[in-house]
Amino acid sequence: MPEFFYHIKGKDENSGFGNWGWPPIFAGKVEATDRAAAKALLEEEYGRTFPTRVMAKDLASNEFLLSIKEIKANDHYTRRLFEVQTCGYCNCEFTVIEKYTINEPGGGFEFCSSECARMKRAESDFTFGNETWRDSPPVIYRITNKTTGQCYIGKTRQAFTLRWYQHFFQAKDTKFHKAIKKHPITEWTFEVIEIVSVTELPIAAVDAYLTEREAYHIAMHQSAVTGYNTQGPAEINGDLFNQEDPHAEERTPAADHADQPPPGGQVQPQPLALGEEGTPE
Ligand SMILES: [Zn+2]
């Protein structure tokens, strides 16, 4: 016998889904020979009749709206609403249909609730734009060839060890990656040279600030001139950086620096223009 998926929505003109609220007040499935028989079964079960469409002029006199459709064999989405899922955060078992009936619209198929979805996001180190920056802030790193002293400067919001891995095992066709292929991994060092404090910044300003910090270090370490960075500070950060950075004008051709090790050690963050909405520490 065919199965029919139904939901009964209550009136809610502020729902954002037209005139009817979401999630539905009741939802489930019934077996019936056809759609009309399914509707009759439901009306018997709930002890009242339901409209399946309500014209705008009749809104005032109707509190509920019934939607009903046959669950076709290939309708995996609807079938999945009834299947038991395991919450990706708290491990409890739930069905999406149960969530409708307790008025919990969040978390989709992955989480039992909006709260579990939020907690999981907060745990992740790899999600942009959430609280975890406070635990795992973005960094500027330097990868140095121990033999030649040449280096590459990069920035990442990921765990920096992941970025290290990506450089070495997801090689692209840049001068840095060509050098990586030529030298054994034991010839390289990886350092975090600045932990970039972004907690005071509005999210929209974070990317620009990271780029400024990266450009600053590329200029400091001459890594686009004598090292492996493809783009110099002005190329990645524009004229703004050149105005701000006292070292930009000191850049000289590679030959002049070939016998000098790159400058090392900690570099203090410099105040760089961010406009009025964000002020670095
Ligand atoms: Zn959960």
C-alpha cells in the first residue's frame, strides 16, 4: 500500500514561509490506497477536517493547513525524515520528524538540535567566522630551507600543521613547490612567526588584516625577492601597504641579499590602517 507524508501547519503570518508556520505542528505518514483515503484517515485520527489549500480571503477563518503527498520509491529525502539518525554532537538518536513535533527546526539530518549544531561548530578549528579563533587564532608562518636560508611566508586560519602538510603533499606548480620537490623534508623548518590577534576585529575586517600581516612579513623577510613567495607585499596588499611599511622601499635585487640569512625572530604586530570599525591591539 502506498505511503503518504503529511504535515499540518498552524497559521503564523510572521513565519517567513508565507502565512503558515514551520516546523509543522503535526507531521507523519499514513498508509492508504490513495491521497483522498489518506486525507480521510487523518481527519478521522484528528477528529476534524483540514483544508489542503486556503485562499487569502479565507485566511481569517482557517487555523490549519494540511499538506499531503505520496512518498514515491525514489523520494529519498522524505523517507529520510523518518529514519533514525545519530546526532553528530551528542550521539543521541532522533528522527527529523520527531524534531518537527517538538518544534525544533534546527540541526538538519546531522544534529538533534540547533544547540548541538552550534556546539559542534564551536569545536571545529576549521570553520571561518566563529568563536574558535579564540582557541586557535590565525597565524603567519615561515617555511625555511635550512641549506639556502630561503623562505616562504604564508598565513592560515587552519591548524598550522595542516597548512604544513598541504604545502608538502598537495604540491602546485609554483617556485616554492618546485623547491619542495627538490629537497628532502628534513631540509625544511616550519615556524609560526606571528599569532595574529583578531578577537577585537569585526569579521569583515579579518581577511584584510591577515593579508596586511602577511605582506608585512614578506617585506621583512624579503621572501618574494630572495625566497619562495611568488607575490610581493604590494601585489598581495596594494598601495596601502607600501605607504605603511618602512621596509618596502629597502627592497633590493636578489643578488644583493643572496649571502644574507633572512631576518629572524619575533616581529611585533604593527598598527595598520583598518578604518574606524576595527583596531588591532
Ligand atoms: Zn544532539
